[in-house]
Amino acid sequence: MTRKKSPGKSVAGIALSAAFALAAMPLSAAGTAFRVAAAQVDITPKNGTPMAGFYKFRAVDGVMDPIYAKSIVVEQNGEHAVMVVLDLCFTTRPMVTAARKAIEEQCGIAGDRVMISATHTHSGPQLPRGSLMDDITKVTTPPGMAYIKELPALIAQSVSEAKAKLKPAKPAAAIGKADGISFNRRVLRNGSKEAIWLPLKIDPAIERPAGPIDPDVGVLVFQGHADGAEPIAAWLNFAMHPVSVDAGLKISADYPGVFTRLVRERHGPGMIAVFANGCCGNLGHGDYLSGKKRSTLELGTALADATTVAWPNLKSLKTTVPRVRSAQVTLQRRTFSEADIARAKDIVSRMMTENLGTVTMAEAVCILETVGKQSMPLVAEVQVIAFSDELAIVALPGEIFVELGLALKKASPFKYTFIAELANGSIGYVPDRDAYPQGNYEVVSARCEAGSGEKLIEVALKLLNEMAKP
Ligand SMILES: [Zn+2]
């Protein structure tokens, strides 16, 4: 890794570095300024590329709005940390490994200093998963393979472009509130222990959400040192499935595309605005209380409004040299009876020609995939990036239930704890322990056994505690 001298440090920069040097030691007097840069690279697939998000083959036919690999690089004293977010439905371990390797080669930044997450847009390209889904979505045909072959280099390009323009910056954070746009998409009816999934409208006299939502909009802004300078980047965090856009076979970033565009327009057209999805495994935009259907534009605007309201409350963070810690967690796969497996085989044999419903198809695919991989360990990476004693970003590798995210935020020793899900790979849905007996979509499509989510949170909390100021 290279050590670069910071060019023309401003007075504020010197004050910040000095305050840090006194507070947090291993920095020598010769320590360089905290620097940041961001870049984005278009990763919109060509027509004909297989799409993600559904249990069938759909080929891209046009673009509603482009999708990007967006990278924020932070650095001090030659130590880097990189947050990449992709406008994709998910990440896979092989793709993340390939991208980290490309980043090492092209940017000289160690792969384990890089966090790569996905926004979870359902109007993006499919990636190979090494499972039945590859056949169902035809992702291993030449157009699908061409996309995945190019992707790691494009991700590395976004990191490389950012790294080339690192400049002194100061981070600031705030938490906005967006109430009333996300909903716990699992509902319980009085007298029943079975969850209802994605109801259109509920009767509040007898039905209630099975769990909470997370209304917090995490806002992390990197401001340049020059007076009146535009922000360099914003890293924005909210938990809700991006399944709102009616794009058909066209590519779209869904509501995160609107959200980040509006934040740029309002707060700095020259900056890169990045959206990382939080623990949204069981959260969607379907408003079953009013029965209203909010558009992609309405959802993105509501989040931008919450960010604009929070903007004046941005609090400067005292920076430290960027720190990154990861842990590999081995989880147990669910097990199934012979009867379950036989039923799943029958469903999968019919699902290409019959419409059997999302939950039925998801369960069958999950059973066969899980059984097929039973001898392979289910390894999940938990990662934490911190460049301040006040803020940490946690990466979790799946679609994490909100209960788990809220528990982690509450227990974290950091003042601000932001979470990026579908990061550094994905193990699929990760319900909290209480949700398993309630069944339905997310539970029947979970690959991991009950208790796995709690284990991930325990490991994340251990890392946070180790990294927090003593
Ligand atoms: Zn999902």
C-alpha cells in the first residue's frame, strides 16, 4: 500500500488531525490527513441478459434508468477502507472474491478492506448462484456469463477512479426518519400462529404486523475541507425491499435510484450518492394499513425528504485511521424429510410450464438447493468498517430480518451503527428465531437454520465491541 502526502491541508484539516492525534494515538506527528473520494461506473447490462428477482427466465429489453457500481474510498496514513454498493439484486461470494482480487490488482488496496453490497433492486441482472436458480433464470447462457465476466473489472474501475482523486475530507452523520413508507410484510391474525405474507389490506381488529419496521434513514456525508465545497459523497441507509418499480423487462435501480438522484440534486450535484439497503428481509412498501400503492417516485422522494430534514443535523465525526475487521461464521443448513424432498422435486419439474405461485416455487427451490449443498459448510462473512469512534458500518451477507438489525443497532457501542445487507455474498433470507415457526415466504426460502441470524448478530457485536474505543 502506498503512503501519499496530503496536498495543501486546510486549517480545519490540521485542527482535525491534531485533535485526533491527541485522542487516539498510534498516529505520529507526520500522520497524513483523512481523505475521501467516490466514483460510479455504469453496470447496466445489454439487452438479452437474464434478469434477477423472479423464479423464471426474463431477458433484459431496454433501460428505464441505468444501474451503477458506486464506490467510496476512505484513507489515512496509507490505510484504506472501501464501501462499494451495486445496483443489483444480490451479491455472490464468487463475484465478491473476483472483485476484491481485481481491486487488489488494479488499485493496490487489500481485498479484505473492501465491503461490497447490493441494493436488492429486482429490476437488475441475475448473477450465477451455483444452484437450481441458474437453470431457471438461464444465467449460465452466454449473455449471463458475459455480464458476470465483466462485472469485477467494472467494480474495480469504480474503486480505482475514486482512489485516484482522494482529497482531505471530514465525515458527518445524522439519522433521519421516514415513517409510514415501509411495512413489515408479514402479518399475524388473532388465533393463528401462521404468518400471512404480503397482504394487500388488513383488518386491524383481527390482524397486526408480525414485527416492527426500522424508520431510520442513516445519512453519512463526506464534506470537502474547502469553504463552500460541495460534499464529495453521501452514504445513505434505509431498510426496505426495492420492488416498487413496474419496469417489466427494463433495467431500473428502483426507489434507491430516485432517492440518490434527488439527494444529489438537492445537496450537491457533483457528489456521488450511494444507497445501501439495511435489514429489510421482511420489509416492503406494500401499505396494507391504507391499501395505498406508493410509486417508486413517491418512495424515493419520501426518503430524500427525510434526508433533507436530517441534513442540518449532520454532526461532524472525529476520524481515526480506517479500520476493517471481518469474521467468517459457519452456520447450519436446514434439513428436510424425504417427503419434503420428493414434493420439491415434483414442483420443480412442473414450475417451468405451470404457474405454481412464488411461495411454493421458492420453497421447492430452497429445499433442493439446500439438500444438494448439505455436505458444504454454509460460511458467512460478517464485516465492520470504522473510521471514527462514533460510527461503524456493518456488512451482513443475506436478507436479514429487521428484528436482528434493530437488536444490533441497539446493542452496538457506536453512536451510529449503519448496516448494509446482501454484503460480501448472500446466504439468502435470514429470519429471526421467532419467525421460523410462523412459516411463509422468507422462512420457507431460508437456507440457514433457526438461530443463524442471532449468531451473525452476536459475531457482529463482538467485532463492534473490539473496535470501539476502550
Ligand atoms: Zn428479497
